[in-house]
Amino acid sequence: MGKNIEKNKMNIGTLIGEYGAFIALVLLVVVISCVSPEFRTGSNFLNLLRQASFNGLIAFGMTCVILSDGIDLSVGSTFALSAIICAELMIHGTPAAVAILVALLAGTALGMISGVLVTKGRLQPFIATLITMTAYRGLALIITDGKPVSRLAASVKSASGAFLFKVLGKGNFVFGPNDAISVPIPAIILVVLLLVFYFVLHHTTFGRRIYATGSNEKCAKLVGVNTTKIKIAVYSISGFMSALAGLIMISRVDSAQPTLGEGYELDAIAAVALGGTSMSGGRGKIVGTLAGVLIIAVLNNGLNILGVSTYYQEVIKAVVILVAVLSDRKR
Amino acid sequence: MNIEMKGINKSFGSNQVLKDAGFLLKDGEVHALMGENGAGKSTLMKILTGVYKKDSGTIKIDGKEVHFKSPQEAEKAGIVFIYQELNVLFDLTVEENLFMGKEITKHFGICDKKAMRAKAKEVMDKMGVEIPVDAVMSDLSVGQQQMVEICKALMVDAKVLIMDEPTAALTERETESLFEVMKALRKKGVSIVYISHRMEEIFELCDRITILRDGSYIGTEKISDIDMDGVVRMMIGREIGERFPKRESKIGDVVLKVDGLTKDKLFHDVSFEVRAGEVLGVAGLMGAGRTEIMRSIFGCIPKDHGSIYIDGEKVRIKSPEQAIKAGIGFITEDRKTEGLLLEKSIADNIEIANLKSVSKKGVLSKKKEKDLVNKEIEEFKIKCFGAWHECNNLSGGNQQKVVLAKWIATNPKILILDEPTRGVDIGAKKEIYNVINQMASMGVAVIMVSSELPEVLGMSDRIMVVREGEVRGILDGKEADQEKIMTLATGGTL
């Protein structure tokens, strides 16, 4: 009996702890919906999901890195450099599918370099990715000579290639009677990847090894986990996700600027922290990160609709993050 | 200083850890506090020094009731607690550690380095230790770090010293000099509360002994009125039988052969064999290089020369990953920093070493996971609320059982145990001995590194003695005794 009581108690505690970010999200949505009729429309929610997808994809990769007791500051620069690579290839006549593939591989490789610096180079993750962040931004500026690369879709010769490129950021999945419901493709990509990350982190040996590496690297090594491989892998994943987000962005705006994604690393880290993942690794959940991403998106979107000045928006965001993280710490 | 603790109750959540516990300390005595892990010794002392708040009960010092709200208040009253887990700042120097928070200053808060050095030197001389005061803590051995901690306590004029397992990481010589200091302090009227699992030390050093069991006060005896069996009976409330369970050794072929293993500055030309079903004890002083040899075999320390053969075949082991593939299991001496994912569950800890067997092509099978973990929890009698129980909240003995369980589930051919019973109580110790015996009788080659000589003598078929990185001799278990081992370990010849 005693044991059962103990277990139930703990479950209620962990329930609140685990879904704290979701509770905050729901509260936020309800409050803003009450004040603003514009906010609570279906089309605005879908739009919000599209806006959330960039940060969401990056934050998923960031979650893996932070779970392994690392940090990736280079995501914003990787986002830009991969996008620039894709754009340059396309305006020089490379088929869209090839350009997209190359950009995704490039993003993965850029992440891998951070991972190698952290493991083989024995640099602290903060320093290693500060270096790659600076270097990649510089490369993006050098390649473009600091100028935007625009009119991307028009430069693609084949109709199918142009469609593929456009659908990534602008497309909608339309269904229902009279095509009443249309869900943005980026939102669908976000949900699919959420499922993939959930599966990998909680149902595969690879996921376990990420948690073990972040929880106690020495111990993980001694039970045969190749922590070097794991770390290189999580930075590569982070690079891939940043590149994917970058491609969606340039598809949406039809041009690529070398300054894309500046400051995105901070939004991604904030989302991970909001979602309850421990900054020292080993603890956290991908669904928490999703909640964190949505909280930030709802704040951005809602405060804009309410006409709050952007200066105040920053302060309000800071307060929300502070409150969320503090309430998380108490448990 | 007389301390009287009476009717102390304390609960953490729904878990009552102290029930009507008590303790009486007299002026100038060394008083042993004993009990199994989880009996409440440390908790009781933490309540005395204001780390925890008691739920009820009284604490009187020299007849006056006191309520310390923090360890600092207790320290002002002259009560100093030296914790089992070292409380040092690893990046700072010895001197900075000694004077942290109580620096000697000249005007305007400028540190008086000269005065601090002189004082530090004085205290260390009194202790008979030689540690340079400007050495960085992380460069010192664990034993040296412990000595610095003790010096720190001696710098405030303590009237009562509480020591929680102070000798667990000390060398023989350091232990001796610590005992000298303790005896000198006793003469000056300082009272010492001594928490330890080492019976021999308690009978050598202490005047009286108080025993706790399951959070309750069991009794206080003069050390001259009681023997080891009596103490054990009071601690566990029943007869435990023999300290070291017997085993029928069925010794088979050579499984592990180490030939000329050398690593510059750590160990030199180490050769030995272990057979199936055999327990090889490895004895030596702290810092003799035993742990380093084992870590090298397991692929953590790259060797300079030498070869390792398993089942007669030469193997190349460059990482723990390869060692595990070759059939070696390694239980490290430091279970908190290396043995366990402390903040993770029992299930996570057991599975992480056995991911292959609970998954198919990298995808985990919930059923296999559950089966494996439940089997191990049952087999090792791990006391917990369930497989999800966080390892942080387990007692030392149960933590060690989790470590054993995770390795034994990998079905190793060779099992290396480095100090497997450190900080583990008598009941759990015996269970660990039983596991070792069971492994040996299943034909596993077992290597047990231990600094507790009775344990080495009681458990081993053969005993290898290491001194300064060299094998000084391998004794037959039946012929070995403490004297022979110590002679070899300190550089003598038989």
C-alpha cells in the first residue's frame, strides 16, 4: 500500500512538472483570445504555426544538443549559409532538387564541424560553436558579397523544380469539404519531425545514448557508449535542422540574405529552456520544446495583433521566460 | 562539551528516516556512530549541525537547549562536521580552500598571504601531512584532499568534530597520522563523533559506540564491553552468519592473461593471469597503481607496452566499448561520478549497459526492457519503489547493487571490481560477496581490487600485491595473511 501511495503522489507531481509548459501555453492562448477576436481565428492559428516552424525545427535540433550537455550557437549562421548555398546553386542553373539536397548536406556537414571541434578539438561547446557561428556568418557574407540573392523561383527552369522549391515555404495542404481547411506545409513538416524526434529520443538506443551522454559522460563512456560519436551526431542533426529551416525561409520570401537568422540561436535556446530541458543535459523532452516554441510564437503573434510596441514585446517575452523557468525549477 | 540529543524525529515527505533517535556525547571522547546505510547516522548529525531541521525532539549542549539554524551557527558553537562527500573547491589552491570565508586580512580587506601561509603550515605540521599550500586542489589525490578538509576543520577551534567515513579514501599512512591527531585532540578535551563501517578502526580508536537501526536508537555501549559480533547483531537485529560466505572454487582455464603491461609513470611490466571461476584479489596501498592497471585493461588508459590475451587470443582494447565487446565488465571505485547516471532511474541505468539486448536494430522494445529491469531488481533485491526510482535517492548499498546488476546483465567473461564495498553497510556487503561468489561459480573470472584486507583475504583464491606500479607478488589465498600482504605492499620481501 505504502508503495502505491508514494507512486501516485509522485505521478501527480510529475504530471504538473511535465506539462507545465503546456499549461502556460493554454493560459496564454486563452487570455489573448479573450482580448483579441483577431487572434482567435483559425487562419491566424495556422499562420502562427507557420511562423513557429522555423524556430521549431531549429529548437528540435537544439534540444538534442542540449540533452547531450552541449549548446549550439551556430544555428542562425548555419541557417543563413545553407540557404545561401541553395540560392547560389539555383541561380546558377542547378536543378532545385539537387540544390536543396546539397544545402541540407552542407548544413549537416557544418554542424558536424562543430561536433568535431567539441570532441576531437576538446573545445567547450560554447566556444566551439561561437567560432563556427562567426565563421559561417562570414562565409555567407563572402559568398554573396553582402548582397541578397533574389528572384529564386524564377531562376528555376523546370516547372516541377520551381513547384518543389515554392511548396516548401509557401505551400498549403488543402483538404476537407470545399477545400475548407488548408494547413501550411512548414507546419506539417514541423509535426512530422516532432514525431520523428519523439521516436528517436524515447524509443531508440541512439536516444538513450544521448540522454546518458548528457547525464554523466564518464559513466556513459564506461558502459561502452561512444560519446564522441553521439556528440558529433547531435551537432550534425542540429546543422541539418537549421539548414531545413533556412530552406523553408528562402522559399517563403523568394530571396536569400547573408544576414538571415541572426539571433535565432537565442529563440531556440529560449524555447528549449521553456520546455523544461535541463541546460546541463540529461533531462528534457521534445514535446516540452514544442510547447516552448509555441509559447514564443503566440507571444510574438499575439502581442503584434494587440499592437504592443516591439520594445515592450521583448520585455514581456523576458518576463514570461523568467516565470516559466522559475516555476520549473521549484519542482 | 556534552551533547544530548533525545527523541529526534525526522521525515522527508512520507519517508520517516528518524524515529525517536538519540545520542549522548561526553567531553573528550571518541564516540562511534554505527548502523547500516540508511540507518540515519548522517541525518542525525546533520540535524545536530543545523543542516536539516528536526520535526521534534530536543538537543541540549551542556544542559542548555539549542537550535542551530545553519552549519555556520553550529561551527560558531564549536561543532564542525566533515562530510563524507568532499566539500572542496577544486579549482582553487589548498590555502584558498583552508581560509575560504575566514581569510586573514590586513587593512581594507586585503588578504594577508603571509599570515595565512604560516597558519596553514602550522596546522598541517600538527597533522603530520606534507601538502604544498599553493597546490591546486584538483591536482591532489582524493586522500590529500580529505586531509585538507580535516585541516580546515582543525583551523576553527572545534570542540566537537563529526567525521563521516573519513578514512574511506585515505592511505594506510594517512589513516595512521589521522588517528594520531584524533588521539591528541581527545587529550585536549575535544569530542569526536566517528561514523565508519570499518570495525577494526572503531575498536582501535573509539571509547564508546552508539548504534542506530532503521532510524531508531538501539543502544550505547562501552567499546570494552562489546565485540564485533555484538555490534553486528545490534546493527542488523539478527545474526548475519559468516562475514565472508564460503564458495566451492571450481577453477578452469586461463581466461585473462596480462603480459608486461606498462604505462610510463603509472605501472611497469605488470603480468598476471586469471582463470575461469577464480577470484583474484588485488591488494596494495592507495596510489599503488591498482586502479590504473585495471583501467588500462578496460581501455580507459592507453598502454605503452604489453599485451592482453582473452581465452588465449591476443586482443586489442583501445576503448571501453571494445573491452565490453571482448567480454569485460568493470565496476569502478567511484560509483557516484562514474558508476551511475545519478539523476536517472534504475531502469535507465541498467539498460544503458545493455542496449543491444533490449532493442532490435536500434529500436527499443518496451517489453524486453521491462523484463530485464524487473528481473535484475528482483535478483539483486534492490530496495526501491519501482524501476523508475531515481538512483540519487537510493542508499549506497542499493546504488552499488544497481551498478552490479547493470554489469552482470551484460554476461561478462571477466568481471573487474574496484573497491566494490566502499561505503556499503554490512548487510549489503554480504549480498555483494554473494554476488561475487555466484559469478565465480558460474565460471566468470573475477578480479577484485580492495583496500580492506579482511575482505581480500576472505574472498580471494589468489592475491596479487601491487606496490608503486609493480606486481610485488601473487600469494595463494590459503597461505596469505595480513602481515604477508602488508610486507609486500610496503616494499619488503617474504
